[in-house]
Amino acid sequence: MQRAAAFFDLDKTLMAGSSGMQFARVATQHGIVSRRLLVSWGVEHLRYRLRGTTDARTTEVLRVARDLISGVPARSLERMNPEVMAAILPRVYPQMLDEVYAHQDAGRATFIVSAAGNGVVEPLAAVLGMDGGIGTRYEVGEDAAFTGRFDGPFVYGQGKVEAMEAFAAEHGIDLAASYAYSDSISDLPMLRAVGHPVVVNPDPPLAEIAREEGWQTMRFERLGRRLVALAVTLLATVAGFGASRIAARRKPPPRRFPVRR
């Protein structure tokens, strides 16, 4: 007998921002990611928080990440997991945890489905008390180091649907009776694969589709607007500082008055 389940995207859905950025910060401390690359990813992360991402950007970030872990012992990344969890957990949305618990109370199994590495996704699901996690698996060679190749589908876009269908078949889950939560247009295949799609703080393209389809929409992310306000303030401050320096350069020298003796 099949049962219903609820599948949750991770980045910008279950948590604020990107789990990959939190992983990158820890990896920098361990010497796996350079500080220059971390800064580059930080700029990309800000863009992601404000406007979402694109398939091209995701593919490029993934390519760089796969190159970085090639030859790295799997045990080295496993030992980073406690630090990565400590960075991610404070960013989990309380509203989404309420959704997870509501599904569990209704008898539905709950799972994270994410392009993030399975070494992060599965432990996070366990810590949150969920039934499991479906993340991207990376191949480990005979030398116990990562080869840079996938061990299964890349759990992104249509790859999420493939992973969900295989998982559902193995665990007796009826996708037509199930729920899926995501923020991004890239997860449209995932949302269409279930009977009850829910969009969470959606990017503009997904928000438009949700309106057309009459899908449930959850909105509580305010960080985007705060970041915009902060960016404007910083730009204004820099501009003001620059203007004051220019004015100082153009300011005429002080008048010198003769000294009476």
C-alpha cells in the first residue's frame, strides 16, 4: 500500500540562502577552497538571494566544485560535516519546520531533495527529524578519494524528478498524493511531479506560474529587500565618501593673514 510524502528543496526553501555557501566557508577554513574563490561565490550568493539563479550559473559553480574535490579524501569532507551542520541549522526557517511537522502529524513521510551533496543532505534530514534526504552523490575511487564524477543523477532540474521517482518506487510512495516545496523555476519539474506543489518565497518566473496554476504560495523571506536596502546604503556611503574626497581636493587653500608683530 502506497503512502503520501512531502519533499522539500533545501536552498532558499527549507533554509535561508545556500547550503553550498556554508559548505564553502568551512572548506576555506580547511584549505580546500581559496579565499579568492570564496569571495567570488559570495557575490554569486548575494545575486542568488536577490534574483535567484540560472542553469548556466549553477552548471559553472558545479564544474568548479567538482574540480575542487577531485582527489580529496572522502573522509576529509566527512570530518567537516559537524561544522557545516552548525552553519546551516541556524538558517533553517521556523515556518518550514512547522510545515515538516504538520506533514508528519498527518502521517506523511518528509524528505529533503537537493542538488547539495548527499553527505550534507542526509545528516541534515536526520538532525531535523525528517525521514530521509536525497542529495547528489559523488563517486569515490579505490583510493578513497573523490573522482570528480557523479555516482547517480545530479539532483537538479529533471534530475530531481528522476531521483524522486526512483526513491518513491523503492519506498512505496505515491507521488500523485504527495507534496513538493521549492522557491525556484529550476524546480518546476519537481513541482509538477507531485499532486500538491507549493512554492516558497518564489523567484519571479516561478511566482508567475504559481499564479497561473493556482498553486499554494508561502511568503516570509524579507532578507532580499533588506539586502537591497543595505546595498543602496553602502553605495550611498561610498559615493558620499568619494564626493567628500573630491571636494577636499578642490577646496581652495586657506587664506593666510599677515601676522602683526
